[in-house]
Amino acid sequence: MLSARNREILEEAYLRFHNADFIQDDPLQVPHHFSKKQDIEIMAFFAATLAWGQRKTIIKNCWNLVEIFENEPHNFIVNHQEEDLKKCLKFKHRTFNPSDLLYFISFLKQHYEKNESLESAFSMHLKEKEETVQNALIGFHNYFCSLDYFPSRTRKHIASPARNSACKRLNMFLRWMVRKDEKNIDFGIWKDIQTWQLLCPLDVHVERQARILGLIQRPQRDFKTVLELSKALKTLDPIDPVKYDFALFGLGIHAF
């Protein structure tokens, strides 16, 4: 149970950290470069996927991808020729290597050939009025890994609740796509998934502050803990619980 004082701390932190300045030093700046829906969601998907390690490196490599995609991610994904893919062979971000990038491009191409948006890759696995996006995450993982030439090494880049992963990067991606507010930090361009179904991205900073504030008790950092945290945040805002991700993350990174 969140004390009145801790609730006050969280609300104050939300007002402090939830502002446009957040984008300047965050990979989220890359999809904000675009206006076309498909370009936004493609680069947000890559930015979330690459979001581990130093933020400067993440941002640099996201812009490298924009250059590979000739500043038109959706057009490149759908209309590239075999020759165009040679530019991908030098791309690397930590353990994300060229074979991973080539599969991501191939998956996105086959998806966009049949679908207008990447949203359906998640929402088609979600039944109406489900409490969370858990099944959407599981379904997306299985869908993503379904192509005949799927390289097994690429699986580690797409987490799943079925393996009790916290799914931090995918939950962050969904937050970007689904949430919409007056600050225009998240995009709010997906409509089939609702804000109250979102789950809070759980990283070391968010976890630390959530424990300090008494929002989670489970000792592990896994999907069950994500459910515990998100349920606690719903008691504060049942419609938009993951808005407090900003507050928890901001408190975490500025605590030291």
C-alpha cells in the first residue's frame, strides 16, 4: 500500500520529469524525427530493441539505422532490393548484429506487405477487454519468430512473458505507441490497444524506486514483478498507469 507521502513524491516526480526535455537525451528522439506513421513505429521499434547500454551509443546507432534506411524506413523496408541490404552488413549494437538486422527487416517487410501498421502484430493476439497486454506480447514473440528462416540467435532480442521475462523494451515500445498526452512525448498513434492495458517497463532504475516507494515486494525482476508493479500503479491512475514510468525512471537515474 502506497503511503500518502510516497504518493505525493510520485506525483511530484511525474510533473518534474514528464516534459519535452526528456526527449533530447533519449532514443525516443529518433522516431520523433518522422511524421509518417509507419516510419515512426519502425524506428520506435528499433530504438526500443537497441535500448540497452549507454544512451549516447543507443542514439548514435539508431541514427545509423536511419542512414541505412535512407531516411525513409518504411519505404526501405518494403521496397529495398538485395543490393541495398549490403549496407546492413556493417551494423552492430552490442549483441545485435547484421544477421539480426536482416531478419528484422525481412519480418517487417512481410508484415507491411499485408498490414497497414505494426500495431496489428500485437493487437491481433489481444482479446477485447483483456486486463493487460500479456497475450499481445506472447503472440507478437511467436509471430516474430515464425518465419522459416528465423535465426535462433535473434530470439534473445524479442522477449516474452512465456519465459517470465520482464519484457522491458517491448513494454516501453508499446508505451510510446499507445500513450498520448499534452506533452507529446509518447505518440499515441495506436488505437486498438488501450492505455489501461499497458504494463510498466521495468529496468534497474524503475525497480529501485518502486521498491523504495513500496510498490513492489517480489524480490525478482521478472514478468510477475511487472504485473505487481503495474497493478499497484493502477490504484493511482486506473486509466493511464504507466505514465508513472517517467517518474520512477527519473527518480532512479537522479538518485545518485
